[in-house]
Amino acid sequence: MKALVAMSGGVDSSVAAALMLDQGYDVIGVTLKQWEGPDGSMPVAGCCTLSDAEDARRVAAQLDVPYYVLDYVEEFTAAVVEPFAQGYLDGLTPNPCIECNRNVRFDALLDRTTELGCDVLVTGHHARIAEDGGVFRLQRAVDGTKDQSYVLHMLDQQALSKVKLPIGEMTKSQVREYASDMGLRTAAKPDSQDICFVTSGDYRDFLRNTHPEVAAPGHVLSTEGDVVGTHPGTAGFTIGQRKGLGVAVGEPRYVTDINPRERTITIGTYEDLLVRECHVVDMRFVHMPPSVGGEVSVKVRYRSEPVDATIEEAGDQWRFVFKVPQARPAPGQTLVMYDGEFVLGGGTIVDGRRHLGNG
């Protein structure tokens, strides 16, 4: 049996490769080159950097497995970077890591798995795959603090039948201990939290450099429509944001709406932020779609806890009605459905509607 292991240069994928060797697989390590500097080289800052690829190469050499860097810059730019920028221009809050998984990474890696004659694709994600009567199920990781099932919600039966997630059964401390015992150079390497194509500053700097129009100033409005301040560009804000609003009114205020066409930001109280429901498009399912009228648990942010919701209608848009009103999810982010420990699927949030004050 042969395994293609996606090696990011971090401790998780390093250990995933070692575990597959322990299980008797022939291993091939690969890194996807998704972004490059002006000279065509991999970036030196951010995540997925030249040093990350070098760490992956050295771990592969230590494990005595072949290793390759695969160029997917063009595909990544078209499917992730350009929609990311356009999303902010449209007042959304995109999640580039999910879009990468959805539109580039897994398709590319699964294709290469077949091309290279490998039986399985292995990644270092903290999640689990269970099989029950021929049906594959995506399950939360043993280590709930590191669980990444949310960002894998788009994997369907065909993908899950080929993917293995060997570290999903381990805690992060166990992963690092295993790497240390093996003497792997990535054992103590910190986890990356960066966006791979943001190589200096933050995403706002990236947007200002690539799309200067995002820096067009505008008005900050109250929920009553009164001008209460100014802002340096709508792309610097997201729904639910509390800090950095540039407005002092004596009590906390949150971004409740963004209108890039009018170049306005609306702020209000936390109660103004609460909504009863959420609309979602581009739904993907692990297996079968849940029934309209059924109840599911949903996460509307990566770090949020699941909350109960009812599916009220399907079609081009799925409508989720929260059992308890929630802070308005940011359009462009992802809603993921759970049934206990298992992922059912998810999609892209387009709006949170029915503010409490509007009935």
C-alpha cells in the first residue's frame, strides 16, 4: 500500500507521515506551492513558506521517503486569492483556508494520489474518519481544542474513502511527544495562524496593496442612520467586530452591517447584532442532505461552539433558524452542520436575517 502525504512543514503532517510508515505504507511526501514572490520563489514570511517546505523536505529525508513540491500557484490565485479580494470589496468576510480546501488542495492532492499510484491521501488535520456500513463519516478530533473538522466539511464520500487522518486520534501534546521521540525537527515548531499569501502586515495591508480602492473612507452610522464617525475603508471591518471602530460612545458597539457600495459601516449594541436565522449557499454534504424541518447543530465561526438550529427550507439557499438568537454571522464565512460528533456538511453564509428588533 502506498500513501501520498501532504507535508506542510509542520509537526502534524510530519507525524502523519511517520505514522503511515509505522503502519507499513510506502510514503511519498508532497508540498503544494500555492503562492510565490516576484522572483517566482516561495514566500519567506506567512505560512506555506520556503522554510516550511525546507522543513518538510528535511523530515522526508529523515524518514527516508521521496518528497516533491507541486506548483499550484495559478490555480490557487484564481480560486482563492482573487475571490478573497473580491469578497472584501463586496463587504464579505471570506475564509481563504476553507476555499483552498474546497477548490484547490483536496482536488489537487486526490488527483496526484491517483497519478502517483497511491492508495490513500494523508493529511495532518485534527479530525477523524469513521466507516459505518460502507458509509464514511467525518468526526471531530479527539483533541477538541485542535479540532479541524469544520474546515473539512466539504469532503464527500468519494474523498473520504481515499483520505486518512492519522493524528485525529491523538492530542496535540501526544503529537509533539511522538515527534520529539522520533527526533523530528518540527517537534517544537509553533502552529501557523497566517494566511499564506499575506507575507507582510495583515490582510488589510494586502488588500490596500493589491486593491487600493478598499482604502476609500466613508461614514460610520448608528442603527438609526445617524453619522457618528468616519472609517478608512470598509474592508477593514467585519460583522460583529467590536474593537478598532474609531467611535467612542461610552458603551460597547459592534459592527452590525457593511455597505461597500455606499462606503458605510453601521454599528449598534449587542442586541442590535442578534438575529434569528441565517441563509447559506453552495452547500456540500458528507453523505445525504439533512431533511427540511430537521434539527441540527451548527457552527457559524471556526472557534464558536455549535448551537441548535432548524432547517426551514432548502433550494438555492438553505435557511437555518436558531433555537436561541445568535450574533449575526459574517457573510462570506462558513456554516457547518453537526450531528453530535459527526459533520453533516456546510456552506457559505450569505446573510443573517430577522434581527430581533425587526420581528
